[in-house]
Amino acid sequence: MFATKLTVIEVSNRRWRIAQAAEIRWWKRYLAKQPVDAYAGWKKNYWSSLLETLQLSPKPQSRVLDAGCGPAGIFTALDHCQVEAVDPLLEKYEELEHFDRTHYPYVRWHAQPLETYNVEHVFDYVFCLNVINHVRDLDAATQVLAKAVKPEGTLVISVDAHRHKWLKPIFKAIPGDVLHPHQLDLADYERLFQKHGMAVVNKVLYREEFLFDYWVFTLCMNDQNSPING
């Protein structure tokens, strides 16, 4: 039994390492085609539009965690907040012309996997945007998010959810989607959130594609039923 479990862990770790390598290659190819200033402006507007859609407006000096921030995460639109940004590829992003930590003096950086992030204090807002199915350990990463948010705070988690149930086991076995070590559908995500004490305040189908739907969840912990606004 132990040998079988160890093999599963090894396979999971290998899949995650492959996904991380593919992730940075994807960013390099994608950003090579994007003018630096134009991309920065477009991305900031994208995040501002998402916040408006979700009817969220963090107050000045709100504590915010950008979990899996990437080179141009929601931190770019939160210069009035106290932000902590976590991503295992931060040092790799430094090689990109589009990313310079010194442009964001209000951000405290953590170059590490989300699962290993030590929650030193809780946050008003925790954002984990198109990240949770990139992590090595899904439960451990989700538990970090749950620990990081204040009891009255707001979690925002966006996900790529399988549209077709018959494709999910195929993608898990091959895998057919190298960037994402975890292949889940909408019901899987909702069970994951419930397991870790999160309640869904709102969910928005933000984008539809052939294989995946892109959902954005606004969540709170336990019996809290409204996010922080204002």
C-alpha cells in the first residue's frame, strides 16, 4: 500500500514540475508578442473590470493576498492596498521584460509554492485567480487560502472547469492539458471549497470555451454571508 501511495505522489510531483516548466515557457512566448507598456495598461484595466463585475472595491490599505500572482496579477490594480504576492516562479518572471518588482513598492513578494506559504496574518481579501489547478497539492493549497482570509473577509477564486464530464478522466490520464496538473469540473470545485469551510457568496461564468468554462467564485468562510465591500 505504501509503495502504491509513494508512486502516486511521485507521479503528482513530476506532473507539477512539468506544468511549471510549461508555464514559464508559455509566458515567455506570449509576452514576446506584447508591447511592455500596452500590456501593463491592458492587464491593469482587465483586473479593474473584473473587480467591477464582482462588485468588489477594496478600501485603501486593505490587506490583500495575491496567491499565484504571475508576472501581471491583480496586484497591478491594487496600488492603494497592502499586498502580499506568492508565486513559485517569481525568480523566473524576473527574466521577463514585462515584470519588475521595483514598480510595485506596495507588494511584499514570496517566491514559493502556495502550499508552503506561512500565513503570518490574515487578509481582508484573498485572490487566487486561475491558479488553484496549477498547484502541486490541491488540498494543502486550498487550506492555506482558508487560513489566510479574515473571518469576515472575502475570497475570490477563479477556475477552469471541465465542460464535458467524459473528457475529464481522459485529461487526467494523459494528461491532455499539461499546464494544469489537476482536472476538475464545477461540482468538484464546489465540493473542494465546502470541504475547507468556504461558502459560495456568488459565482460568475466569466468566459465559455470549447473544453472549459472559466468561473469566478466569491466566497466567505463558514456562515459569513457577505463579502467586504466599499
